[in-house]
Amino acid sequence: MNSVSLWAAAFAAAALPLLVLVLRLFELRRDLVFLLLYAQVVIYMHVGPAFASAGLASDVLARYIRIEWWTFALFDVPLVVAYLCLSRRWARRGGAPVMALHPGRTLLFSAGSLLLAVGYLVSAARNGLLYRRIGHVNLAESQLQMSLIDFAFYRTFLEFGLFLILFALVLLRRAPHAAARTRRLLGATVVVATAFYLSYALLNSRLSVIIVVSSLFTVFLSTARQRVVVTPRAIVAAAAVAVVGLYMVRVVVNVRASLGDGGPMISLEAFSPLGPRRVTVSNESTAMRLNGVDLIAMIQPGMESFGAARGAAWVIPFVLSLDPIIRTDQTLTLKRLAMTNAKSYLLLRYTGLEMVDYFSCELTDLYGNFGYAGFPAAAVLLAALLALVGTTLSGSGSPTRLVVAVFILSRIVPFEQEFAGLLFTWIKLAPLVVILIWLNPLRTAPGAEPLAEPEPRPRAPVPRLAGA
């Protein structure tokens, strides 16, 4: 028994969407959102663990192999099959309908987005929270001591900023005939809000950088008014986006190195990909960072002895998701101890380890609560959400449905988060979504018809020889 079985599972998982592509059941504009998430599933549940498996004890390796193949059978396959069924059923024929913008509401949306972005930067700088990685000294205490207004700007932008950026891009893409001044305002909103959000991501999180760049690229293509075709120009554009994303990831690593050496948080060196401050990230640490199987393998023996948590691991994340609306002495204590997530509970219950953070993904706490039985249900739920987002961005003419779809996209994209995050973190943001639905700048253009798909170019007649 060796890591060949792990790589076989990884190959099988990666082959699923390739098979669907060969059968021409995927349509790039509609299904790019699904591919974005599924790529993370393959990385976190198959490729990362396979790289991290070198040197594992035989019993742990055996657990890795079982977990990967059960994931393939009970999560990967149901996810692909359910998504295909739902997306093809909900897909709209023809191109996306042209929509209009309400100038006053567009101005209000842009002003509110920019105010929130500026408020975040001011509150983060004033409270010393521009750098806020988990485990950083006094992170929890610093947040608890913030004024209510500072905390509102700070947390709301971190939680809601990506949604605002993506929705501003949707407004631009869905209303191509809006007034030039309105489109310039929205363009400035996208650029400025993205820059402010990156001021957080570049200092704190490689994943956030990748999520921002890939989400913008995905929404841009998914809202195309005509079918997306893979061309050399499209390949070059995708490669350019990848290069930009990798450069930004490099900046995050440089910033961490500077802070680790006692240097400044922001310097010109940090923005140089070839500067003197070089940081080598070992393959082992990178693989473990992308390893969603290891924590499952750690808690599996304890679960076999004591049974699954059956939802108990989600009690703390649910209660804390309502903070600061509901704040008690118990919630304050949990925050100060940084015991705020499901994986901390699972590690303590099944291994006796007290760990603030550990490598995980959406399936980790799902397994801890329900074992493998939770995988098919989660696959169907994710498939339904992804199908809703993909078919809405690519073809829906409903302003309300577009708001909901972009919000779901902003919550569902990072597979590294806990499943509890997908279930609960939207609750305190729901009032903001309702307000945006009420004041939605998008509206159906009177008499607008969907843009027809371009007709294929007729082939030039083949000349025939005389007498043929």
C-alpha cells in the first residue's frame, strides 16, 4: 500500500470534469463557477494530500487512501452528476438579456461601497489591524476593544467587500448601454474597492488574493453576452490573470517575511518579485496548507470510538456568527481563546489537542459531525448553489436573482473555509442583501430581448476542378 493509490484517486477526481468536457456537456460561460470550486476540491482533497503523504506512517497512509476514495465516491461523483442535472435544467436558452441601470440607485450603491472601503482602511489603521493573521499577538483583544462604529466598518467590509466588488462588475457587464458617466462611476467603484480589499489580502492572505483575482475573472466571463469560446486570445488573457495572481501571492509572502524579520509591514522590497527578500516555502508546508484530509485522518480513530459529533461542532460557530448582535461573557471568552471554529472543537474532542488553527476545508467539519454520510448531502447542496449561480450570471434577467447569485458566489468560493462558515456566516449579512435588493440599481430594460448567440460563419465554398 503506497501513495500510488492516492494519486490514482486524484487522477480519477480530475478526470471527471475532463470527461464532461469531452462529451461537450459543459458550457464555459455557464459552468466556470462550478469549475472554479471543483478545482479546489481536487486540490484540497486529492492533490495536496498526495504530495503531503511522503513519510507518513502506514496506518495514517491507509486512512488517507480510504478518505480519498470515499470522497471520490460520495462527494466528487455526486457533485458533478447533480450539478449537470440541475444546471442543464435551469439553463436559459439564448444570450443574457440586456438590462438597464437606475442612475440614482447606482450612485447610492457606488457611494456606499466606497464609503465602506474607506471606513475599513481608516478603522484598521487606527486600531493596528492592517495585519490580522490568526495567531497574531492580541488579535482577538484588539478587535474586542474596537468602538462599535470602527468594528462595523472593519468587519462588514471584510465580510461583504468581495460581494460589493463582484456586484459592481455585474452591473457594468449587464448594462452595456448605460450612460457613459454611470459606467465610469461603476468602473471606478470596481477599481477602488478592489484596491482597498487587496490592501487587506496582500498583507494577510494568499488565499484571499487568489479568490479575488479568480472571482473577478470568473464573473467577467460568466456575464459575457455571447457564448465564450476558447481562443488564443482567451488563453493569453487567462495566463495574464494567472501571472497577476501569482505576483500578488508573492507580495503576501514578502510581507510575512519582512514582519518575521522585524522589518516594516510595507516596503518597496515587498512588491518586487525578484527583490533581495526571497522566501522559500517548502513543498511540505505548501502541501499541508492544501491538505484537507489530514485533520479528518487525525480525528477518525476518535470518531470510530466515540461516534460523530452530530452537529455539536457547529454550535460554537453558529453562536459566534451572531456576534456582536448577541454577545455574552461566554462568547467573549471563546474569542479571546481563539476557540471559534468547528475544527478546534473536533480536535479537542477526538484528539485532546488544543489548537487555534489547522489545515482544513469544507469537508473536514462536515465529516466530524456526520461522517461520510454527510458527503452526498453536501454535494447536492453545493451543486444546487453552483447551478443557481452559474445559470443566473450567464442568462437570468431577474435583478433580485442576480443579487442573490452574486452573494452566494462570494460565500461559496473559498473551499478552504469550514462548512459551518457556508451555513452560518451569511446570517448577519442578510439584512444588507435585503437592502440591496430593495435599492437594486439593476432593472429590466423595457422591451429588451436577449442577445442572440452569434451565428457560425459560413464556410467558403470549395472550388471544384473543371469537369469534376
